[in-house]
Amino acid sequence: MNVLWIMADQLRWDYLSCYGATHMDTPNIDRLAQKGVRFDRAYVQSPICGPSRMSFYTGRYVRSHGSTWNGFPLRVGEPTLGDHLREIDVKCALVGKTHMRADEDGMKRLGIEPEGTIGALVSQCGFEVYVRDDGTNATHYAHRNGEDYDAYLRSHGMDGDNPWEEWANSAIDADGTLKTGWLLENAPLPARVPKEHSETSWLTTRGIEFMESQGDQPWLCHLSYIKPHWPYLAPAPYNDMYSAKDVPPVNRAEGEHTHPLMQTWANTRICKSFARDNVRDVVAPVYMGLIKELDDQMGRLFDYLESSGRMADTMVVFCSDHGDNMGDHALGEKDLFFDCSARVPMIVYDPRDAADATRGTSTDKLMEGIDLVPTFVDFLGGAQKPHVYEGRSLQPLLHGQPTNWRDHCISEYDYATRDARRAVGVAQEDARMVMVFDGRWKYIHVEKMRPLLFDLETDPNELRDLGGDPQHSAQIDRLAALHFEWARQHHTRITQPPEVIEQMTTGGEPPGIIIAYWDREETEAAGVPLPPHIKD
């Protein structure tokens, strides 16, 4: 058995037709949903790339793995999916993006060479790298993590100091002027790169090449796409496939932000930009085009899986690492816990006969991103490690088995690096938010401030913050208690599995350790032998 784990970056759940979108059609992603289970209430562990992905890759909450923001290294020694799979002789490979930054200081302290076998795995979040492409030219990383794609573009005549920047994320306007995709006004222009050479197409090809190259060893391939993440620039014909009239109505209300942090947040540059209708009318159609391009490539990918027979032996998962606010709630980018950002698409196809009863169904069970690690280990024949990863295997839900499932889910957000933190006068160590969602009530703990509260039954668009309303104090107290209960749980006791602790409890003190016995008669009655060289 194998696993193909597909992740898109910054893809909203409600922009897929299998999730009810009517403003665009995604028939190929829908095609996967018809073969598997669609999870309608899947939430990430943080609504921002880096910490969300580190939770996906470790199966652990952000508070547990400690990589709370983009570019914050995942510390050496943090167990990953790749570590668990190698124990059962399963290859764990990467094709695409991880947003991982290695703990170089920790590796140096422990004498781990980054170029060595162990160092390479630690540096890549436990993945064996077939292709890494983080889709960025950011300078705070040691290198761009996209050199393979640069080389590919050059091999097809698209040269330059930075082909990713100059071809995949630049355009030529009607006057022949080079325009950058970083500026939102240029979004409607077609990217210079032809669609057959775009990052989305190239990563699909590399994913297929990986699968074709595998022998008998079981594998997991993490095929991780950059788009529809910004820069919002698409190759023709996807750049002008949609227009402003195709974009769904914006979800916001005048005066909806009554919380001081939210008021400050909405006043930041990114949010003020995306709150402008002229910006959303230009960017959202291109965002839709990038999703359509992704869906077309899913068609090519799924055709390969079917024609090669891989659909018979491969679990296929499709998800995203978070959504995109796209002007909803007068917010831009991702961040925060509104459903447009923290809720994600999640489709799981299990090829085993035991999953036949649930094919083409959906579930409103609360799922967390950390559930994928135990699901993959379970599917590939490994033992569960509840003392290490904090998610739960989805197998009972995939096989239609009765199970005592969770009644709430958790997501976290560290906003210490955001402008709003200083504007409201919060110290960086207190810039922490935690969401507790029980399927109806969404409670958000804001350290040093009052909480936010939304009732998604009466307010599914999340436009009325009830956190300051005394009439809802009972709900706030109940959900705050759930937050406190979660915070008290073990999250660092990962070196001793439960069965060992049970054995220690049964066995009592280690041999030779004799505590609080009065005399030999008591030790003999308790079955605790004294060492032979010890006299009464």
C-alpha cells in the first residue's frame, strides 16, 4: 500500500464545487470526493503556512512542536511522519513545498552535519527530498528551495537571474513592459510562463515521475503545490477565465469588529487593501483561475493513477494548509480563525474494500490536520503512538465504524510578529490566541483581552462577535474550561509509550530499590526480595 498526499497552499474550502461552490466548477477534485470521504469540518492547527504544516508533518499541536510562525525552525528531535514511516520500512518523500526551516543551531549543538544522512532528514522535516520547491524568493532562508524549477525553466529557454521571479511570477503588459506579480494591479495579466511549464504543471509531472520510479518498497509521496498562494498571477488562459461578476459576494458587515484586537487588525495595510472592492474584483478572479488550473492538473494526475493501476493500492488525500480571507470580514491574506482561513478542504480516498460503504459520502465530524499522521501510519501497518502524536486515525470514519469521536477541535495562532500586536500594546510572549470549536460555538481565547465568540448555528457567516455579551457567559465559561483541560494535557512526555508506563506501574520500584518496608517479613509478604548480600 502507498499514500499520495496532495496539499494545496492557501486554498479555500468553499471555492470547490464538491463543497457547494457555485461560482466555479472543480470536476476533478469532485471526482476524488466521489471515490472517498469528504470531511466538511476539517480545521488546521494554525491558520498560517509554517505552523500549520509543522502540525501536519508531526501530528502534534503547535504548542507541542514549538514552530509557531513562518520561518521558526522545527527543533531537532521533534518526531515527524517520516520518522514513524521509516520504522516500518516505508519511504516518505517530498515533491513540492514544506515551508520547513531547519534547526541549524540545534544541529550544530548536537554535532549533526546537515549534509549527512541524518542531517538531511532533520533539515527536511523527515522527508526524503525528490523535489523541494517552496515557491518563494525570500532571503531569510539559506536558499530559495526552488533551484530545480529554476533549472527546468532555463532548460526551456526561460532564462534570467531568477527565472521563478522573471517568468512564473512576472507578466508583459500591452506596451511590452515587464510587470511583477507582486503588485496586485498586475494580477489580470498572463504570467510569462506557458501553462504547460507553470509550477503547478511541473509539480504534477514530477509527482508522476516519482511514482513511476518506485519499486516494491511502500511509499508516501507528499505532493505539495504552491498555488493558489500569492503572487496572484496565472498563466493563460487561467488569468482571465473569470471576472469580477463571477466572484461570490463578499462576506462582511459594517461594524462587525467590536474586539480591540480585531479592530486594529482590520486597520493594517494588507486588510485595508483587500477590503477595497476594486482590489478584490481584480485579485479574486485570478485566485479562481489558479484553482481551476490546479483542478485541471488533478485531472491529469488522477488519470495517471487510474491508468497505472495505482488507484487500487494508493490512499489519496487532498487538502490545503489554510484558506484565504480574500476580503471577507474586511481582512486580507490568511490568519485568524474565521472559516475562510482556518477551515480547509479535506478529501480522503481509501482503496481498501472496507471503505466501500463510505465512498462518495461526507461527514461533519470534527477533523484536525494532526489526524493525518496517525491515519497514514494506521493505513501503512504501523502501531499507533498516542504519547507522541496528538491526532486520531480516521480509519473508523473511513470504514463506517462506530467510534467515540472528538467533540471539539483546537487551533492556535502566535501573532507576535504581526503589526497589530504592538498597536494594541501586547508583549510578544502574550501574543497568543487559541480557538476551541465544538461544531456550533467558536470560542477564541485572546491572552490579556476578552475572548471572541461566534454561534455558527445562528450566524454561519461569523459576523456577530458575542464574546463581550454577558448573556453568553455560560458558553464562554464552558468553552474556556475545554481550553483549560486541553492546556493541562501531557504534550512533552513522548519518550515513554503508554504500555511501558503500565508495566512500570505494575512492576513497582525497580529491582534493588526497597522503600518504606519495616522488616523482611513485610518485603516477603509483598514479594519484594532483598538482595542476597543484605542482612536484616
